[in-house]
Amino acid sequence: VYSETEVQARQQLNCEHAMAQARRDSVGWLLHLDSDELLHLPLAGALEGRAAVNASRAELQRHLARLSALGALQFTYCNLEAVPEEEEVLDPFAAVTLFKNHPSRLDATANGCAAALAYWTEAPASGGQFFRFYSNGKSIVRVDPRVSAVASVHEWSLPKGMAERGYTNNGNLRDSPYIPHQRASLDASCSAAVLHFAVCSFAVFWRKRWAALGYASPNHRFRGVSGGIDQCANAL
């Protein structure tokens, strides 16, 4: 119904097409990320060039093997939100190195943490939120005949009775009103995260957040309860 006007509707359709293609190609896992996101798997030591590429590939294989050993059908990663330190950034992946840690990983009693949180949550038009965009993460899913439908751009619908085979390192999902989130198995030892390089320049904000994603659209289906222009007026 919304695919002609809503980017997220098209993304969900693309995910389901990709799942069908992945089954045909005998792919093991599928991860949906936007063009401004990366999966970060921390490596031990400082590596560069080909050594870093090889180490990253090996770490990914170890990570997927661990998910398989857990019997996971899905893993929802914490996401970290980029904080550009310059007004205009041409290549966020190369230039941006500062990120807000995920709220579930913060200890508000730690020295300086409360003040840092207040800096963001008390900013004008922040709506009291620490992140300017989503904080419920993105998910990798096993290519499995029992999994075929997406629940949102953030996760897949798992088979009835198998919510516990959805894992996450986001402890805050337990407080979500969404029942599958409450039933997900917590794996706090996993340090992997999705890096979200959201709106690292005004040009990107205008081109993507307003024009491409249609935040001025009167259609609220993918906007939450407020919608329209007001919904992301605090995006920067």
C-alpha cells in the first residue's frame, strides 16, 4: 500500500525479496543495513590495510559461528549514533570517529555521565531523547525457511514460540512494549554494534532525511504518532 511513497515500506519489501534470493543462493545469514550504517566487530590490537581486512573477515566468521552455536535465528545489535565534529563531512566513514554509546551501556552514576546525558536530552527540541534517531538497533537473521516476513526495518518476525531464539545485546529491549523484544534472549557479552552515521552534514540532512525519506509527507504509517514536518524537526 505504501511502497510508492514510503522508503521504509520499500526497504521491507526488499528485505523479503533478499531473503528469498538468499535461500536460492544458499546464503547463511542476512543483515539489513542502510547506506549510512556499518557493522562494527571490535578487533584486538591496531591493524591496517590487508591485515585489518583479513582479521575482520575472520572475526565475522567467528561471530556467525557463535550465533549458530547459540541456536540464534536473529541477533539485534545495539546501535551507536555518530557525532560529527565538523559542520560538513564529505566521507563520514573516514572522518567521523566519535559516537554516542548506546543507552543500555551507560551508567548514569558514573563520573560525568549524567552531565553528558543532560547535554543531549535537555537540548532545545530534543524531546528529552539522547539519540536523535532510533535506538532499537538492527538485526542479522539466519536464512531459514521458517523466517520469511519482516516485522520492521529493524528486525524479522520469528516463528511462533521461538522469540527466545532472537538474541540481542541491547538490555533496554526488555522494557519495550513489543512482546518479541521482551522475550528476546540477552547476550550482554557480545560487543558488536551497528554504527549509524546519521546526518553528518546539512546536505545529507536535506537530501536524505527530508527529500528522500519524505518527512513532510502527511502519511504517518512510518512516522510514529506525530508524523509530518514536526516529527524530525530535532534531527540535527
